[in-house]
Amino acid sequence: MYKRWFVGFNDYHKTASIFLEEVPIGLVFLEWLSFTICDFISNCNLLLPKIKFKLRNKDYWDCTNNNDGIIDLREWYGDVSSIWHMICCIYITNLINKRSKVKIIPISFDFAKKNFLKEYNDLKEEDI
């Protein structure tokens, strides 16, 4: 088992916790591989071909140009990285979350802010 820990802050409720996550080592490698492929595909910006298809669900027809339900792959999905996230990345992340064990240790907000100042300062202003 591979162990990693995180500190979580909630500025609104003034709470903090330490999270200890235990993940099988094979899944850590799979996660790394998935993120590496995802990063590579995102940086390549590979567009999908403009192959047209008809949407089955009429609720989405207003997303098409003529409201006829005909759209192409590039308009509907975007690029290859979107397909990667739908087909692989989501399932790998769900598998890791299902197989990992997380222990949560609540701690005082002031104690966490004082002792984990770097992690607290890493938060972006819009996250707070």
C-alpha cells in the first residue's frame, strides 16, 4: 500500500482535517500513467474529425445549428482529450477512489493554519 496525506481547509466553517489515503501501489502507477497520457493529449490539442451524426435525444437538438439534431464530432465532443476523459480517465479515477482507504483526522483550524501554512497559502483566492 502506498500512503499519501493531504491537509484540507474550510475557511467558511473554519474547520480543517488531515486526510491519510492508502492506495494499492499498482493503482498509483495506473493513476500516474493516466495523468501522463492526459497531459500529453491535452498539450497536443488533437481535434476530432467533422463526422456528422444525429442526436437520439431530442432534448439536445437545440444545441445544433439548424435544430435538426445533426451535429459533428468536433462540435459535440471537442477534442481527443475530452474523449480520453470520458472513456478512460473517469473510470480510472473511480477505480482508485473505490479501492483506496481514507482516514480523516479533524484538527483545529487555527492549529492547521499555523502548522500547515504552506498548504494554506497554496489555496487560490477563488477557492476561499
